[in-house]
Amino acid sequence: MLNVVLNRPEIPPNTGNIGRLCHATGAKLHLIEPLGFSLDERSLKRAGLDYWKEIAPTLWPSYEAFRVSVPEGARVYLLTTKTERPYWDAAFQPGDYLVFGSETRGLPESLLESNVRDCLTIPQVAGRSLNLATAAGIVLYEGIRQLTK
């Protein structure tokens, strides 16, 4: 199983789509606070996320708290537009973590700079960017493709 990690997601429908993606593929969803929305039942229902309890995402108060929970030997990949290494160059393994930043800010520069070897990108036209849920789907399904060969 792979893990999808959203660092400070801002838009409920994106998070909901990624949650649905994780549910459909058996991936585990992790959310790093602060979130740009509420996870109370009323807010989830309004966003069309009434199946949220089935997904059971793990909430983390910070990236640091998440990072210390990662088991020894598990790999953490950071998805960013600020690297040249395409996601298909990674040899994904069960238990890997795919970390995506917020919709408007991406991942913090300091995190990317201190983990250059763990950064992956989805090649795209300069000046363009993909929707967060689309990006998560692209990379997650590449991981699944590799693991089911």
C-alpha cells in the first residue's frame, strides 16, 4: 500500500477527490494541519464527503510530527514543480509516502532544499500547473502500476 500525504490542503473538493482516490486504490491518506477547511460532519456533508469515515485519514499537527512517524526504511517523496526529476524515475515500493503541498503554495522551499534527492515532478508546460487531485492521481497510479508488474 502507498501513502498519500497532503501538507496543508486548502480546498475541500480537492481533498475529497484525493480521499476518494485513496479509498478506491487502498492507499492511506494523511492530512497535515492546518487545513483550509473544517472536518466537522456538517462541513464534510456540504462538500459531498459523506463517505469520509470510510477513508479515515490520519491527521498530523505538523510536518515534523508526520515525519517522525514514518517507519524506518520507508521513503518519502516530495512532489514539486521545482525539480527536474520526473516521477516515473522513482522505483516505488510498498509503504512509500507521496507528499503534495497546498494548492496555492506547494511545499515549503526549506523542505525541498533539505530533501533534494527525494523531490519528484510531473513534467508540464512551463508556467502551468495541474490540479492537486489530478497530480495525486497521476503519481499514485504510476506507483500502483510499478507495484503490480
